Amino acid sequence: MNDAGLRVRPDGEAALQDLVIANRVLAHYGVLDGFGHVSMRHPRLRDHFLLSRSLAPALVTPDDVMVFDQDSNATGGDPRTAYLERYIHGEIYRARPDVQAIVHSHSPSVIPFASSSTRLRPIYHMAGFLRGGAPVFDICKCFGSTDLLVRNREQGVELARILGDHAVALMRGHGFVAVGADLRVAVYRAMYTESNAALQQKAIALGGDVVYLTEEEADKADEMMQGVITRPWDLWKEQVLSAR
Amino acid sequence: MNDAGLRVRPDGEAALQDLVIANRVLAHYGVLDGFGHVSMRHPRLRDHFLLSRSLAPALVTPDDVMVFDQDSNATGGDPRTAYLERYIHGEIYRARPDVQAIVHSHSPSVIPFASSSTRLRPIYHMAGFLRGGAPVFDICKCFGSTDLLVRNREQGVELARILGDHAVALMRGHGFVAVGADLRVAVYRAMYTESNAALQQKAIALGGDVVYLTEEEADKADEMMQGVITRPWDLWKEQVLSAR
Amino acid sequence: MNDAGLRVRPDGEAALQDLVIANRVLAHYGVLDGFGHVSMRHPRLRDHFLLSRSLAPALVTPDDVMVFDQDSNATGGDPRTAYLERYIHGEIYRARPDVQAIVHSHSPSVIPFASSSTRLRPIYHMAGFLRGGAPVFDICKCFGSTDLLVRNREQGVELARILGDHAVALMRGHGFVAVGADLRVAVYRAMYTESNAALQQKAIALGGDVVYLTEEEADKADEMMQGVITRPWDLWKEQVLSAR
Amino acid sequence: MNDAGLRVRPDGEAALQDLVIANRVLAHYGVLDGFGHVSMRHPRLRDHFLLSRSLAPALVTPDDVMVFDQDSNATGGDPRTAYLERYIHGEIYRARPDVQAIVHSHSPSVIPFASSSTRLRPIYHMAGFLRGGAPVFDICKCFGSTDLLVRNREQGVELARILGDHAVALMRGHGFVAVGADLRVAVYRAMYTESNAALQQKAIALGGDVVYLTEEEADKADEMMQGVITRPWDLWKEQVLSAR
């Protein structure tokens, strides 16, 4: 345990535990593998956020969580290696006061949409949060040839701009971000962004016409789903706790 | 344990155990995830049905089962939260006296057909119950823009009307229902609706002509399969019991 | 234990054990699920064969194995329920003296080819046994509308005729059979029929030209693979034994 | 334990352990099944290499590792059966002094590209090492009809020639090789060659235009990824060690 980890305690103990569970759940279901990350706003310092040190999500424990300030700098002189892409989190938290948690993932059904001219759209009520279709952030449009990572504040600002008020933005040649007004909602959205992408892919391959949710249906479905978010969260939590 | 759970006992003890196993089997195979549900008619009160309180199917125990009347209202003043979509069950039981059990699922290979103009049809003998192709219930046709859930009796009545005398009806942008004259048959049909959808998808993607079962073949295969239903059921039961 | 089970002992003890392992391996990898079966010739009585009683393959133990005569009748007055489709085995053993073991499967990547005009062909060296493409047995051509099962000797004879000297024959709307001059080879072929089907499906979906193995390549690859059959068999055996 | 195994010890003990872990990781993730292999250069004798005896990768232990000379002959009179295709390794090590480890795999998403006119190209930053697209070695172009294995030095030389300075070469009707300047990098590349192939397949099936990484993006992404190689390696190592 170290100072940075302690900083969030004791009143943030429950938040820390939930963040660890979020890491485990997303790894358990393959939404995160050796890469990707999930963060949440600091429970007291609203312009700070909590994010693991650079580590595979499946291995994250409470002691691995670091505290970052609004410029995505580690606080308290925490010397541990941070994820290169922490700016994704910092800049979205800055641009979106409603967002309390963020998942950045490379999950396998979503990448194809991130690199295709075919838009990811909500095909069922579980993914109403994709209403209107997910926008795509193509880093080369503003920043030329890069390694595709979001490595600084400027790139994070542009990603947040593309995200706008959407719940999900795809990142060309890279992955996606999903955000929520609650950690459980952000996790849910990352999980079902992957699911929706897999389903839409299959629907397209059937060759017939595909009907997507209208914006009104999507809005209503998204609102409904946030009302029952406890149900899948409790299941996932039980699954990762019993798998330890 | 509570009054509502007890109501079905003691002569319904075996039914309760089977319903729990049905929940676990469908969750184990991914036909149900955090959502979806399976019900059965009450073993004595034929216009009542048994359905878990609002809970992820993998977590359901006998004590979670509630008793609903023909209008899908909880009986005995049971104060626990019920699934929003219990009307699916109530109205199908009312319209279809032959039906003893119902599964409502969002399984991943079926949704694409529910949102496509390509019809789900029986591609092999395991899915003869899909004879003639599964009808599609599109809630917006009668009810306009909704969150896609079946939230009241009227919507349940319309779903039951579309189902007609079929074994399976798809629900656009949502999922499907599978029914049977026996709990094990309904579970079997939900499992193999998913399988058939996956196989049909692949067959279509091969690009050649696809041959489906004729209605006569489908009828014969369905009848045959119901005669050997014990075999897969015993396997699935063994798998979920040994996984506990 | 019963007389029929004992009949094959004691000199057939190793054969019985291998047959049980074959059942478990094929179930473990999803080539068999609640249905399908694997048989072998009786080690002493060459016109008899060994096949489990009607049971999900994952649950088969040595005591479940029955002995059938050349007409697919149970021997020794064994009263247990036999698989309806045991005639698949009896008639192939009669027509193909070189065959020592047979797998009948409904595995998920193969069915689409059984119902499509696109032929299953060897796409890699692991499936040289598919040389020339797998023939398709369409039961309705000779027997009209049925439940698609091979339920009698006449249907078994026709299936064996379509199989000819191939290693694999597909069954329209149903599944396939894979045969071998050794139990391990038949299991291997069933496993890699499934794999080849999955790979060919993906190759076709890429949209480009697909190159298959020539017949000469297929013959050489098949011969080579039979020479190293111990390697995958030992792995699979280890996996199912450690999973018990 | 035997002389050949001892030969690499004691200063190569860590290398041996890593090679065993590499075998287990690749088997755990299905990049290797009963077939395929991974080798590394001998830590002291730079023109020799370490490779298991002929065995399923999941079962490899330190004692199974043999030492081969630059002509792919077993050293020290080691009498154990070697992989038929050890020449893949020997000739690539000879042609590519920068290469320290090699994986040869038949993984399921890659084979379709090896047999298709559609080229495998980097679709995301995890697979920058595929820059420019993977070349395809078609053994029949130089060697006519074979069983598709690389069975001698001449065939290995030709494969190494096609590989050139790429990180990955596909082998028509067979599989692929992935190389790296470090064992962990070669394992990573084999894992993500499989992933990239699966993603590219899905992207193509969406029917829209697909954007791949430019060569400059691919180079930068590959360099970046090698800098964080410890993260996935530590995860994979933990997973296979805890699964024992």
C-alpha cells in the first residue's frame, strides 16, 4: 500500500472496491484483455480521478489505484508507471461534468466498426445508449501519423470533442470509450457496446434489411436500462468474486 | 423463505426445483444473461404461473420464485420486485392453454433475425419446432415508440397474437419467446432457437443456396425430439448441479 | 454393470476405456452435445460394434456401452434403450471393412455446409481427409419426408452408399459422419471436420478467391497426419481425465 | 531429465522456464492446439535453438526441451522424436540474426487469410507488426504437391526468403510463423496475428470500406507496443501459472 492509494481512503473505500470489481468484470468478459482501462471520478475531489497504475485489468487490486488531477498528472508524487493513455480520462472528465466513469477498451467486435464506414447503431434495447450511432474519432485527421494512442492533453481534448454528448465514441484503428453517470452504467455500456457490435455484424451478414432502434426508442430503452442496472451488476460482481 | 414461495409447496417442490434448474441451465449456456426469464404454470392453480422475482437467472433459488395470477399480478401480497415484462408470460398462458412453460431471452444469434427481413427458419432436425419460420412481433406497429419492453397486458396480448400457435416468436429489437407443453421442452427450444439462428447465419454467409426443413420434416422432427427430451435435460441438469 | 457390458471384457477393457474417452473428448470440444455418438468395432467379434446406450456422450461410462450385432440389434438381450440411429454405425461397418470407428455429430460449423450448395473442402493440411470434398446424404431423395434421422437399415445402407470411400459424409438438415481405421483417427477427423468447416466459412466470407488443397496434397497430408495421431489424442485424453 | 535438457542449464534456466510458459500461454489461448510450436535461440550458443520434443504444447515441461544446431539437427545424440517441421526454426534463425524467438501456429482466424487472395493487414494498433501486409508462402510454387509441411532445409530456406524482413508470414493451406527479437514479442505477435485476422474478417463482412493502418502508423504502433510488452506477458504468465 502507498500514499496515493491511501489518499482515497477511508471515505472512498467502497468506490475503490467497485473500481477493482469493474476491472475484473470487464477482464472476465473479454471487454478488456492485457490492455484497456476503467476509471472513475474521485468521490470527494471532483476534478480528480481514480485509475490503476499501468497493469493488466485482471490483476488490479485496490493498492494499484492511483489518483490523477485534472491534467492527468499523478498526485502526491506517486512514482508508479501510469497508463500512457490516461489523458482519455482526464479530458473527458473535464468536458463532461455528467460523466462519473469511463471505460477504454479494444474489444473484438467493436474494432471492425471503428475501422469501417459502416456505423455502429443500436440494434436492440440493451444498447439504447448508442442512439443516433457512435461517432468515430480518427486520430490521423488532426494529428497525422501516430501510434494511434491518445498520449497527451491535446489528443484527449479532440477525442472528447468527437464524443460530444454521446455515451460511446469509437477510435479508428484502436478501440472505443464508453462513459456513464455511474460506474456501473459505464461498465454496462462497455459490455453491451461489444454485444451490440457482434449482433449488428451478424444482422448485416444476413443480407436482408436491418431495422435499428429509432432515436426515441433508444432514449427510452436507455433510460429504462439505467433503472435496472443493479441486476446485471450484482450478477457480474458475484461472478468475479466467486472466481477468485 | 417467504409466504409466496411457500404457496407452491409442498406438492410443487419438484416443479420449483426444475424451474431453478431451468434458470441455471439457460444462464450457463448464455441463452439468458443478466436479463431474460423462464416461467412455468403453477402445478395446481392452472391460471397462475411461477416466475422468479427480478433477479439475474444465474442467481435464482427456490425462495426467489413468486406466484402470479392470470393478470400477471403477484399473489399473496408478495412485496418483492417483479420483472417488468411478466405480462409476456401471463398473456401467453391465457392465450395458449397447451403451453406449460415460457422462456424469454435476448440470446445473441437470435436478435439479428429479430431485426432483419431474413426469416428464422429450421435448418436442422434439432429445430423442427421453427416449422414455417418464426413470426416477428414488432412492438412499434401497435404501440409506437417504446422502450421495447412488454410492460402491460395489452402488449402481452399482441405478442401472444403474433405468436399464434407457433413455438417461437421473435421480438424486433429485443429478443424472443419460446414456449412448450413441458418445462424441459421450452428450455430445449430456447437453447436450439439460439443454435439454429447461429447455423442459419453461417449457412447464408456461405453464399450458396440453403435448404431448410419442409413443414412436414419439421413436424416430424419436432415430434421425435420431444420424445427424447430427457437426454439433453439430464445432461444440462448434471452440468449445472456439478458446477455449483 | 451388466452382461452386455461384460461381454466385451476382459480383453476389450482398453477398447472400452478408449471409447469412453472418445465420448468425453468429443463432448468437451462441443463436437457432440446432448446428441450424437461414437462407436467402435468390437475388438474380437469383427461384425459387432460397441456403442453407448442412449445417453448424452459427456455422461458415458464403460458400463453404458452396449454390444450390437451387424444388423444393429443389441446382443445378449440387453434391455437398455439404444440410440435410434445405431443403423448409421451398423451399415457403415458392413459396407466398409476398413472402418474401425465412427462418429456421428451435429457440430455447429458443419451443419451449414450440409444444408448449402457450397461444398465442404479441405482448406488446410489438418483436414486432408476431406479430399475431393465431402459428399452430402439428403435423406429426402430416397425416403421422402422424414424426421431426418437414420432409423432403419435401409436408410443406413443409403448413407453408407453416399459415403462411399470417403472419410466424411454430410447429412442434409442433420449433421455428419466421420470414419477412421482407428478410433483416434475417427475422433480426430470429427474434430477437424468441424474446424475445417469453420475456417472455410471464414475464408469464403473474406470475399477473395479461396485455394483448397489439391487431391494429391490432401492425400499426402492425410497420410502424414495419421502418423502423428498420438500427439493430439494424448493431449485430449489428458484434458478430459484432468477435468473429471 | 536428460543430457539435452541439461545442456541448456544452468545459465539458461530462466530461458527454459520462459519457453515453457510461452508454450502454455499459446495453448491456453488456442493459438496452438495439439500442433504448432514455439522456439527460442539458445541463450549462449547463438546458432543453436531450443524447441520441445514432438509433443502438444500444453504438455511441454522444461525436460521436454531439446537443443538443435543450425541445420536443425538434435544435439548431444538426443534420441527423442523431434517436430517434423523444426526446419522452419533453423532456417529463419539463420536468415534473420535479429530474430530470437519463433512461433509456428495453425490458429483459426489466420488460416482463412493464408488460403485467400485477401491480404492480412493491420487493422488496429495492436498489430502494427503486420505493416504492409503479411506475405504468403505457398509451398507448391517451389515444391509441387506436398503434405504442406516444411520438412527439410530447402523448404525452410524458401519460407525464410518469403518472410524477408517481415514479422509474420502466412503459409498457404497450413498456418503462419511469427518472429520477434524477444520471446515475449514473438508470443505477443502470434496472439495478435490471430486477433487481427478475426477483426479484419469481421470488418470486411460489414460491407463498408475498411481503413487499415498506414505503414508509418504501423511502425510507430509496433515500436510502442514492444515498449509495454511486459504488461500482457505478466498477465498471461499469471494465468497459466494459476491454471496449473
